[in-house]
Amino acid sequence: MKIVKKKGENKMALTKEQETHLKEMLLNMKKYKTERVEETPKEDLKESTGELTNGVDNHLADIATEQYERERDETIREVDERLLQQVDEALQRMEDGTYGICVDTGEEIPYERLKANPYAKRTAKAQEKFEKGQPSPNADRAIQPSRRIDEEKTLTVDSLKEEQDAF
């Protein structure tokens, strides 16, 4: 039996203590990730390499190492920013009264899943279908498949290099 709850209706069967615990987890994640994003430098490769790129005695290994570190830092920053967005969305769902309800099926997301991943917006089964690009039963509420791949894509240095090579 599916439980379909609408915005503003009484929330799922989370106890007040569970909801408080999950909210604390989300707020701690938000604080930690916000600090990491603010600390991660957003430098241009030319600025960070300084004299290496200006002189005749450039060593390719030094430039490559610096480039790798910049790409890694940027990837980490993007992943942290994406996670921050997901945490903010989860906090908004708490405010809206839709937290813990799958955005695709309307089913309750088990507390165990939320405890492991407090920003989850789908049940494990719905998330698996989403990642495979399968349409959800509530297609009008779901993100379209063409956006799904971009939204949920895991960024790695290799995937960024592949995108750069495409140009």
C-alpha cells in the first residue's frame, strides 16, 4: 500500500525525537560543508602556478601536479556545493511537511535510510529506478530523464577531463 501525502498534510510516522535527530544531522552537515566550500580556494591555474608558467625553466611535472591539485579541489568544491543544495532541499522539505516522503512514489522513506542519508528524497527502490533513468509513477512530479543524469552525476577528475576533451 502506498502512502501518498500532500504538502502540508500530517507527516510520516517519524517520532519527534527521530525528526529532531535528523534535523540536527542535516544542520551539522550544512555547517561542515559550508565551511569546506568557503575554505576551498577557487583559483585560476595561472594564478596558482605563478612563476612556473612564466619562466623558461618550466618543469612539466610541476605544472601537471599543480593542475591536478586545482582540478581535484574544484571537483571537491562542486561535490560539496551539490551536497549543500541537497541538504538545503531536505531542510525545506522539513519546513514544508514533506520530509521523509518519496518525491517519486509518495511512499514513506524508512527511518533507517534517512538516518544513513538524511537528505534522501526517494526510497531506495525509487532511487535505483531514478539512477537507471526509468520513469517514476508520478512523472509529473519527477525530474525529467535528461536532467536526471546531469543532476545525479558523480564528478571525478576523469569525468571532468572527458568533458574537456569533448571540446
